[in-house]
Amino acid sequence: MNITIKLYATLGDYLPLEARRNNRLVMQVGDDTTVTDVIAPLNMPEKLVHLVLVNGHFVPPAARNTRKLTEGDVLAIWPPIAGG
């Protein structure tokens, strides 16, 4: 099945070179793939994986190992952001 992963701000640097232009990558994954299964191979430091959404719905850290993805899901990840 196909999913889309979007990495925001500096996390885009963890995508393959060809996907960095728009910070988005369409990936083919297996039927039982979880959020963690997609995040782990990207080798992002855990402290940078702050806000995780699937189709616009927040996935808390405790649920990332069990939240399975389905065809067409969009996984969006933001690092911690500071500002004022």
C-alpha cells in the first residue's frame, strides 16, 4: 500500500535527496506497518520527532508503536518549534 510522509522544518533533511525539494515522500509499505516502522529507518533523533499526525489526527508517543497505517494515509511530522 502507499502512504505519504511529510517532514517539516529541519526534518526534511532526513528524507532522500529527491524528496527534499517538497519535504514529501510517497512510500510503499506493508499492510501491518505502524507509525514507528516508518519513522525508524529515517534515523531521526527521537527528541526531534515531536508532533506526529496521521491524516491530521495527533498520534501520541505511546501509540506510535501500535498505530497501523492504511492505504493513502498521510504521516506528518514536526520537530519541536520555539518562538514568540
